[in-house]
Amino acid sequence: MIKYKYYKISNSKKIRYILNDQKAKTYIIFLHGFMSNLEGKKPKEFLKFAVKNKFNFLALEYSGHGKSSGKFTDGNITKWTIDTKQLIKKIVKKKNIILIGSSMGSWISICLFKFFKQQIKGFLGIGSAPEFLENLIWKKFTKDMKKEFYKKKIISLKHGEYEYPITYQLIKDGRKNKVLSKNIYYRLKVTMIHGEKDESVPVIYSKKILKIFKKAKKKLVIVKKGNHSLSSKKWLKVLTKELYLII
């Protein structure tokens, strides 16, 4: 049974998180994707991995996600990065960090490098989606959709079983958080894992991330027949195996 905790950022804002404190030197930190939460299989699998291998583990739900406070439509990349930064500073402090970013979580992971720099010793990306707001959403809007968007400042997009509310402020904030043109020169291990059959995010985005790490030990793993979430039992084994190699 997972014990969820809450970190009170202000009188009106609290962030839900999972913590496993093994008094180890390294924290594995899992960052989930857009409109996701900590109820999925990946955070639970990584927690189990951390307990078994005696690593500290931290995972959180950004504001407006899961059971953290706030409205999803008020959030953006800047705010969700700040949520993550504040929790890391409070809990992890100066210990080593291994980042795991799932989809949008990889974008937020890259944003964290400017705050934690050489403290980050490894980075595992899963179906990574840096700058997806501009490239995978805005650029696919028709003229009519853009017209409606400018007028209402929000549009609802359907993808599979899910419906995503996309706000104008979210798109604008995404443009302020470009990461694919900024090189990172720290020496660390960076592994990108991407499903061959990912219908949400093309594998090129994982390749783009690897290009910005100039001195890292880099690896790209394409999961045959794999989808975007990579949450089946078989694929979770691939994720934990690659995590073990990074640590």
C-alpha cells in the first residue's frame, strides 16, 4: 500500500507526492506526463525498484494534476517546473539525482538542469515530449481552430479515450520554455526509451534530446511494438533494466 504525502507550498496550494527515504546518497525522481498522476503503473514500478535496490525515491503530482491542489487549466510548464523544483529543494537537498521523465516529464526534467546542474547524475526519458505544445499541438491547428482558440482562449482536444483542455496561456508559456536549442555539457548518463508504435509522440523527439547532451554517455532504446505509455509488464521490465544501467 503506497502512502501518499502532501507538501504545503502555500495556504492554498499543496502537492501530493510519494517518498521512499532509504538514507541513500541518490534519489530517483519520477516526473509524470501531461494530465497524468501517480496512480499509474510506472511510478509504482519505480518505487518498487527503489525499495528493492535501496535507493531514495520521489514522485509528485504537479499542481492541477491528480490530487494536488489547483486547476489544471491554470497550470503551465513554468509552474509545474517550479512545483518540482520546490519539492526537490525541500526533500532531496544536495543529494545526487537520477531523473525519470515520462512524456512531458522529460521536458520538465530538462528545465530542471538549470537549477540542479551537476547534482543530476542520470536521466531516463520515456516517450519524451519536449516542446510538444508548439510542435505537436499548435502547428496542427487549422485556421478555424486558431480563430476559435484566440477568441475563447481554450480549446478541447480529443486523443483516443482522453480529452485535453489546451489554454492559450499554456501554449504561450511553452514558447518561453524551449529546451531543444540549449546544449547541456554535464557528464552523465542519458538514456531515451521510445515505443516503436508511439502514436502520440514521434521517436524523433527522443533523438532531439540526445543531441543537446554534448558530453553525456548517450543511448537510444526503441521498444519493438511499444506504445507511448510503455506500461505493460513486459515493457516495465525494459524501463527498470535501463534505469539500473544508468545508476
